[in-house]
Amino acid sequence: MKVKPSRLAIAGAMASISISNLQAQDFSESLASGAASADSGGQVDELAKKLANPIADLVSFPIQANYDENYGADDGGSVWRINVQPVIPIQINEDWNVISRTIVPVIDQSGFSDPNQNKSGIGDTVQSLFFSPREKVGDWILGGGPVFLLPTASNDVLGSERWGIGPTGIALKQFGPWTVGGLANHIWSFAGNEDRNTVNATFLQPFINYILPSKTTLYLNSESTYDWNSSTWSAPINFGANQMLKIAGQPLQVGIGGRYWLDSPRNGPEGWGLRINFIMLFPK
């Protein structure tokens, strides 16, 4: 296995510089405006807690950049996958919300020995709808509904060319600074290009978050997919830290972390990767 730490180091340094600049600007604004009010501090606490909950009643616009290496037969390929993930909660009535979570990947593949694999563009979209009680069920926050696979890829290398559907669900508990839970879905394809493989995949995302007094959220999760057609796992472990900020009145969360691949299909990613998070928040 070939490891290319220099590229990861450069990407990590760029992300660290960006976060430091954001924090410096945020601190400068705080000094200029004086000490934050108790209400402002309470809002930051609430926003940090809502961000740890994937189905919170909060409009947000996350952009998540993932970098992974060692793809292909010669471990020479690398992939940037930037997930644009708008989250929109809709109140159905006094008792229920439906939370729309969309994932649109923007992908750049390079360094593959097969030049046909070196492509850039849009991947397939995953659209989830979680119907969630507005009140907790006991100590639990619950949600469930349908998930859809939409063949939006800009070329056949970056997508399945298949339509898919299945169930999705989430359960989590929040106590003190902790958020612990899990999200799962399963997608079967039902239409599309019959010359392409069918989709029959289970996605599992256990997660744990801890919010520090500085409103820094430490996170640990896995985003594992089991392909029932090939009997293979794609299983990275993700960990890192996200920081709440407020710049020109706009609440943000930015962060950086690492990922390590416990398992992947043949010619899939290996070793270490990088994750960068940027989330714009739109509280009511």
C-alpha cells in the first residue's frame, strides 16, 4: 500500500489555516462588540446541540469535503468528494415534523491507471425524508421514512445509472454535552439502465458527539455501507472537531477531522483520509 502523507498534510494545513482565520475574525468581532449576552450564549448552546442531532428543527446548509487515497489496482488513485447536504425541517402539524436531508456529491477522481476513471462531476443524489415526533419518545429522539436514490451523475463513472428506494430511520439520545445514536437505511434499485449492476445496499451510521464548554463539538462515527450484491463493506471511521462561530451575524460551524478505512471493496480506498466541514445555520 502506498501512502501519500504530503498531499494530506497540505490539505490539512490549508483547512487549519482557514479555520484559524475564521476564529480570529470571530474573536475580533466579539472584542469589538463587547462581551456576549446571556441570551446569545444560550443560542450558541442550543445551536451546537441541534447540530449534533441530524433531524433537529433547524435549517442548515452543510458542505462536507472528503479526501481519500490508494484507489485502484496500483493504489495510485485519489478522490475528492464534496457533499452538499441541505437540511430543511417542515412542520406538518403540532405533533410532527418532516426533515428533508439531501446529499449531492461533487466528485473529482485523479491518479487512476485507467484514464477512463479520472473524471470530475456530479454523483448520484440521495434524498431522505424523516417523519419525526416534535416531542421525545421517552428519552429518545426518533425519525423514519423513505430514502431515494436519484441517478443525477454527470457521467456513468460517477454514478449507478439506477433509480432506488428504501426505508431509513434514526434514533438518538441527548444528555448533558453528549449525543449518542445511529442512522440507517437500505436502498434497492427498481429502474434505470439494465446494463448496470442493480443496487442492494445497507448504510449504517452509529455516532457519538461531545460538546465542550467552548462550543467545540468532538465527533466519532462510522459511515459503513454493505453491498449485498458483492458481499463487501465500505467502512471508514471518522473523527474530528467542529467549532461554532458567528461572523457578520451569520452563525457557522467549521471543522476538520481524519478518517481511517477499516475495510473497502477491491480497488477501493485504503489507509487515512481527510474530512473538512463547513455548515451555515439559519435559526428561526
